[in-house]
Amino acid sequence: MSAESSPQVYTDVSVDPFVRGFLHRPERPNGQGLVLTHGAGSNCQAPLLIAVAESFSSAGFLVLRCDLPFRQDRPYGPPSPHDGKRDRAGLQNAVMALRNLAGGPVFLGGHSYGGRQASMLCAEQTEAKLVPVRALLLMSYPLHPPRKPAQLRTQHFFDLRTPALFVQGTRDPFGTVEEIEQALKLIPARTKLLTVDGAGHDLGFKGKSRQEGLPGTVLAELQSLL
């Protein structure tokens, strides 16, 4: 099963924050969708996101790689401490837009900061404000700042009831495999950890380097989680 060769530019300015990114349309849709977003220092053109999007699209998923609102506002630089709430609202809008396009279950994934905001969005949902996400794909979750293991970013894990696949490099300074394993015990939902041997925070997608087999493995592991 293959995907269309070129992703399409996608924008939805009818919502606030806007949804902006690239849409990968599968040749044979399976009715499912995946929203992917980036880390604090990147954008939706990150090689890791493109590779994962292509893999899922080839398997029939309609995939939207989107820029978070802070990146829409500023082409460079990290988000400010006040950007999180708006970035989560942007992800909510992206999920709803893709759900309307795909017609079926939507998965939500992100690298580093993007994954953290995705997990927080799902943890914040209530009966009055449901987030229709089938499962989370959290790549290089930034468990704590480098060399500051006491500053854990797990406060919302206790409320996370969306199944989640964590993908972590064994040399990630934002969280060791052992630290991630302990953190997953806080999450009431089903979780799974996929480790990438020898990879850092970039999961092997740095410069021209690629972990060619990783996107396919991520797809298989996410499907097995369910």
C-alpha cells in the first residue's frame, strides 16, 4: 500500500488557533488519521516527522504534520512558558479537523515538546470537553531538562487515560530509559515503551542521518498497543 508522492499544504483559518501544516493522503485510506507535531526547536518539516508520516500514510492513515501555534507566530526560537495552553488548543483544532477528513479514529503524536503538549491535552479532557484521540505517540518525551532529573514533567500523568506509546533513545539527556519506565507507572492508561539503542533526543534523525527502520517499527508497536 503506498501513499501519494507529495504531501499537500493544509490550512484551516476558520478556527483559532489556526491549523497549518502538510497533509499526507494515502492511496488506500483505512479511515484512520494521525496528527503529528514537532519539538520546541523545530517545525513540522522535521525529518523524523516526515519519515513517520510517510510510513503511516503508506499503511493507509491520513496524516497531518502541523506547526504548533507558537511556531506559526515565530519561525525560530523556542516557545515561551505561556505558549503551552494555546499550543494545546491548536492541537485540539488539528485533531478535530483531521477527524472530519479521515472519518474515523485519530491518533495524536509529537516529538519532545509537541508530545508533552499532546499528552497534557489528553490528560486535561473532561466529560464536557472530550478529546477524540485513540492513542498517543510520544517520541523523545522530555521527562526533565538535561542534567536536572528532579524537575520532572509528570504532574499530568496521573490523569492520562489515553493509551500511549513512548519512543525513547537510550542516550536521551531528557530522560533515561530507567527514568521513563518509572514515570510510566504513574499513568493509569495502557502504555508501552519502545527504546532506540544508541539514539539521543533526535532518535537518530540528525542532519543526513536516518534510522530507516524506526518509522515502520513505531507503526507496528502503536498498533500492537491497541
